[in-house]
Amino acid sequence: MSGTLYRLAAFTDDPSGGNPAGVWLGKALPEPSEMQRIAAEVGYSETAFIAPAEGKRRIVRYYSPEAEVSFCGHATVASGVQLGRLSGAGTYMLDTAVGEVMVTVNQVEGEWQASLVSVTPEYRPAEPALVEEVRGLLGWQADELDLEIPPALAYAGAWHLVLACKTQQRLERLEYDFEQLKALMLSEGLTTLQLVWRESEGRFHARDPFPVGGVVEDPATGAAAAALGGYLRDAGLLQAPAQLTVRQGEAMGRPSRLQVDIPLSGGIVVTGQAVSLDA
């Protein structure tokens, strides 16, 4: 299946920052096995496959190096920017495996950015046994959790376990048994852990282990940022409408900035820039 592969870094204006993503564009999607092969060869945490090559409505599927992923925010932002470059600014409708995701693409001061609107978010309190098991694998102590943001399972296209800690120092130390955490997350249907520290009302720092995709840590996770925003709103932990800035990837040396706009109801808006990694 012929197509063109692009490489971009999302949620940054610097090629050395953000989260790299592959964006494949073609007339029709390849077979799943071929998409998986390409994603493994690219080696980024996700590659988005988009068809057809033209038009305001496209089909998209997301693959990590090891498996298909239901939805990926950073690859969606990268895709939106690439579509804008090739087909112009405007609004594109992406048919994902979890539903329609609208992406608005424009240039701000000469730099391309994309805003996605997630599917309707969901959340539920995390079972104490799951929290204890994950906390043990991370080496977190019970008194290090920030229970003003109670542990929760949050969804905006993919499920994430949200755990908040009290201090930046706790978030900066990330060590875990890769295979044990991967097995647990697969059994629980989790895509990433959304580990956060709330610096202020509108500013969060996040780290996202992603062993189920074959990746130790994600430098920017748009789907998890959307899920976090939906959880905070729907649990009454902030007053909507609201805007958050999520900083991620700094401990990895790939700083990322995610803007999260939380309306009164419906999908969460996640905005970021993306830059080309192709020579």
C-alpha cells in the first residue's frame, strides 16, 4: 500500500522537544499487519495512519510499536499540523476507532498548531487494590498521594489511571518494573498512567509511563491530558469553563506544553504545536 510517512514532534516548537509521532498519509489504509510493521519500524510511541490523502474528513488509526491504540492525542496534533501544511488551515473531521474527533488547524505567528476535541470523557474512582498495586510498583508511599485529586480511571478515547502526588520531587523520581507494570496495565485495560503534580490551579506537571506500547515514558500525552481535564470537571474538582497548562517531558529532556480547555460539557479541547523532524 503506497503512502507517504512524515515525522513530527508534537506539543513543542523545537524539534528536540515534544513527543515524536509518525503520520502516514495514503489513498487507503494499509492492512493492520502492515500498519503494525510500519509503526514498529518508525519506533515512536505512536504512528497515525490517515486515509484518504485529501478532503476534510479522514479515517485515522493509531499504532504503537507493539499494538494498536484506540486514540492518541499527540499523534492527532501532529496529524492536524501535517494536514494543515499539505491541505491548508481549517477544520478536519477524523473518524477514529472511538468516534469522531474534530481537529482545527491554523497558524499563530507563523507557527502551525492544532486543537482536537476529544470524545465525551468518562471517569470512575479507582479501586483501592489497584491503587495500592500500582503505588507499590512505582515505589510511592501512601502519604505522598495528593488526595485532593483522588485516584481515578479517566477516559477521553483511552483509559488512564490518574494518580496525583503532593510534591514535584516525588514526580521527578520515576522508577518501575517495566514488565510487571505492563502486565497489570494490560489486565486493567489502561493505556498510560497519568501521574500528576498540581503546581497551581491552572498548571499541572505530568509523567506518563506507557509500557503497554513498549515505551518506558511518553514525553507528551494528549489523550491523558484530555482525560484529566474531563475527570477534574466531571468530579467537581474545578469549575468549568477552565483552561489548564500541562507540562510534560521535562525530566526526559523533551519538554512539552499541552493546553487543555475544559468547556461546561462535552469533549475536552487539547491544543499544541508540532514541528517537522524530517530532514
